[in-house]
Amino acid sequence: MPWLGCETAAQAAFTRVPAALLNLMETEQSPLDQTRIIEAGLSACARMHFCIAQILKYSPPPDPTGRPFALVSHWEVAEAIEALCHAQATAFGCLFDDGRRPAWEKPVKKDYRLRRVAMVGEKCGDLDIPNLRNKGIRNALAHFDERLLDLLIDSPGAQTVEHLSWSHRAAVPEQFVLIGVYFYDIDKLYMFNEVLSLRGLQSELEQVFGAFGYQVGAPNPEPPLAYTRQ
């Protein structure tokens, strides 16, 4: 059985999908071989799995003697959060996007996209994967400038927190705008108003890997301490 794993946050060690394993494109339903697009989606899934491990390994330990709020400020966390969001958007587009796109999408391209997603759906069966199917992250990244412009117009004095992780949601006031921010206590990653559960996403990724006949590589070693108590 092939393995999926990552050497660094920027590179996934990915084995090409065996034709006998996929066997998705050799049907009369899809005369165009879209295997490369599926491979790109699965590579993005491998990057997501690695990024989640990078973020979760910095989970602050309980501190019964001090205040409960801890800011995790290690540079790996910021990079992993940003890379995770981009990989989720890529995987969604390659594997799961069966919704509407702008009117300029040509009918033939829409037809191939829907066929590809349907074939992936056949492979994944009835998997419950709401985080992987979340289109909001992709939209937030694709329209990032528009989200910021809306923020400047509608709430010119709003404060933002960007690409950080915190031990507790209560550490950040509700009125702050969260852009790539993860809270360990509630297991939620916020990108503007879009939300992902990292542990939920991790489980979904492993289900998809299993559906395609892959196992996931071992996690990385323990990290150095990188917490700031508030």
C-alpha cells in the first residue's frame, strides 16, 4: 500500500496514483483523462494533513498556575495555517467542487469538472467530509482583496488578528476580525467568516486517503517551546 507524507511544509512526498488503483478515467463516461487534476487534489490533501500536524503539535500544555490564555507565535504555525487554507482551496476545486461557477465557465469545461467530481465521489462513497467540501475557504482566498475592502468600507476601525493560534477563544475579543486564526480549545480555524475544524479535517483526510488506498506517514518530532502567556 502506498504512503503519503510530507518532508517540509512546502513539499509533499507524494507517490503518483497507480492507474490500476484509480481506474477512474478509463470509462466511456469521461473520454478525457483527468488523472493529473485528481493527483493535484490528493497532493493538496497530503499537504493539508502535514500542516494540521504542524499546528496541532504546538498545542499549549495546561497551566494550572497561570492564566489560561497562551499565544502560539512560532513561525511554523503561521506558515502552516496559510498553507493549509490554500491547500484546502486546491483540493476542493480539484476533487469536490460540483457547484455553480461564474457564467464564463465554458459548458464543455463544466461537464468535465462535474464528471471528475462524480468519479471522485464514487471512489469516496458516502464519506461525511464537510470540512473538505467547505467552499468558503476557497472563496475567501479568491476574493481576499474584496473581503478586506468590505472590511475597510463597512468597519473602518475594525482590528484584525492574522495567522496566529491561541489556546482559548476567549483570549481574543469577539469584535476582532479573524484572518487565518486557530483556537485549540474549540478546534476552529477562522478565515474571515469561514470556519474549519482541524481535527475533523484531519479525520476526513485520512478517510479519503483510505478510499484511494493510501496510508499516512508518521508525525514529526516534538517541537521546541514557543508560547507566550498573556
